[in-house]
Amino acid sequence: MGFHIGITAALVAAGLLGLDLYATWAVWREPDLTGAQKGLQSAMVWLLPLLGAIVVLNVVRSMNREPTARSTFTTSE
């Protein structure tokens, strides 16, 4: 049973490492962030591995999102 727990822990750790690497890559390819912002967000990713990566990826995603209209409803005049 200990072997299965070890394998599961290794898979979780590998997944978390991949997520953190992806989040760091996403931050450093964002042209709208300054060097200090990139450094602080990267530190957040690695100091708070899961939570930091989720927050940083959401921030980067929201920066790249096109503004959308609230409604497609048009009023008649």
C-alpha cells in the first residue's frame, strides 16, 4: 500500500510542478507586465504553489480577454 501512496504523491507533485512552470511561463510572456510585476507574480506562484498558480493564471487570462458587451439587446427608437 505504501508503494501506491508514493506513486500518487509523485504524480501530484509532477502535476503541481507542471502547473507552476506553465504559470511562470505565462507571466513572463505577458508584454503588459513590468519586470517587477513579473518577478512578484512568479514568486507568488512558487511560494504558494497551487493557489498562486491559479490566481496568476486568472490574472493573465483576464488581461488578454477582449471586452465583451453586456447584452446583445438593442433598443428600438
